[in-house]
Amino acid sequence: VVMVHVTPAERLEVPFGSHAIMNRMQEIGFNAALIREMRAVAFVTKLIDDGRLADGKRMLIHVIEAEDVIRELPGSSRLNSDWELLSYLHEVGRARADKWLGANFDCLGEQSTVDLEAKYF
């Protein structure tokens, strides 16, 4: 599974104002579901590693992200269909994917490239 994580898990500033707070609540809600799923995958993986789930199928997880870029955008940017912004995001996405593939391509189908426990616990 290759995930492209597009919602900031963390923002350095505290949101002020109802609109900013609502945007952050939506980001947290979206990430909560992802975190819950990744914790479940980590739990099942640990059961497999400990020999407690003999028929378990190991999921190999990979994450491509640009959190440093996404974090700089306002929460409202997800509703912005301006061509300049979309072109910028496309460019950043391609660059990050190319960099990730260069570093991790050989791991696909062989091993996870993300430590789920370190990232999601």
C-alpha cells in the first residue's frame, strides 16, 4: 500500500477564529481515521511477528508526503481550484514521488518503508 498523505498531521500554530478552528478540526478528523487504521495494521503486524497470528497477511506500507509544503497552506486551500495552485501542487507531488521512488523503489513488494509504531503511536 502506497499512501500519499495530503492532510497535515501537525500544524505549528494554534488556529484562531471559527473558520481556522473548523478547518483544523476537519484535518484532525481526517487524520484520526488514518491513524486508527495504521495502528490496526501495526497491531496485526505485531501479532504476525510474535507468531500469534499464523495465517495473517503482512501489509507492506509506504508513505509519500510533503507535510512541510502542505502545512504552509491554509486549510481552505483544499477548496481552491486555482490553476496556479494546482500546478504548484502537481509539481511538488511529482518531485516528492520521484525522490521517494529513487530512494525506495526496491522496497516495493518486499518491505515497508515506514515504521508504523514510530509514526502513528
